[in-house]
Amino acid sequence: MSATITNEAANAMPVHLVDWKPIIKGSLRGFAKVRLGRALLVNDVPVLSSNGRAWAGMPGKPLLGADGTGLRDDKGKQRYAPVLEWTSRESSDRWSAAVIAAVEQEHGSAAFDAPEAA
């Protein structure tokens, strides 16, 4: 007996949500801890949402100046350097979609909603 595998299923990235820490700040919705495959844990995966779209990035480390203080961009936001990165946009997009699906499966799409204005 053979099973039909769709392109989406064949290309799915095996991501399992281990932990979720909701933090609403700007477009940030929280940080996920995920297991990729059977053995790799990735901590502090930023999950973001803006304009009705949610995505996940790779963890980063803050950039520091010679004096040890955080480097800021033109808008005053902390700058980060990637710790891990994908070699292709396709892999990055698959990763993001898999993390978002894992968070949504456990916490629902409300995890990506912006807080209501008071």
C-alpha cells in the first residue's frame, strides 16, 4: 500500500513546539522553544506578527560596542547578529511556516493577535 504525499507535506519541516513565552512588544508576539527533527532544540525563536501576517525568525544575539553597550539602529532599536541562518529563502520560509503552525496548533491564532487598544 502506498500513500500519496502532497508537495506541502513532503516539504514540511519537522518542528515540535516545546515551550511558548508570549511577549507582546511592537510586532513581537513571543519566543518559542522548538525541536527541529528529533534532536536539535532551538531556543528563543522570535515569533512576530504585523499586518495580518505572522512569521518566525532565527535567534539572534545583541551587537555590542567596544564599551559593552548595545549597538542601536537609526530608530534606537537594539541591533542583533544572527546566530544561525538558512542558506536559502525557501528553507527560511519553510522554517517560519512550521514554527507558526506549531504555535497556532497549541495556542490558536490568537497568539499572533495585537493587543486591543484600551
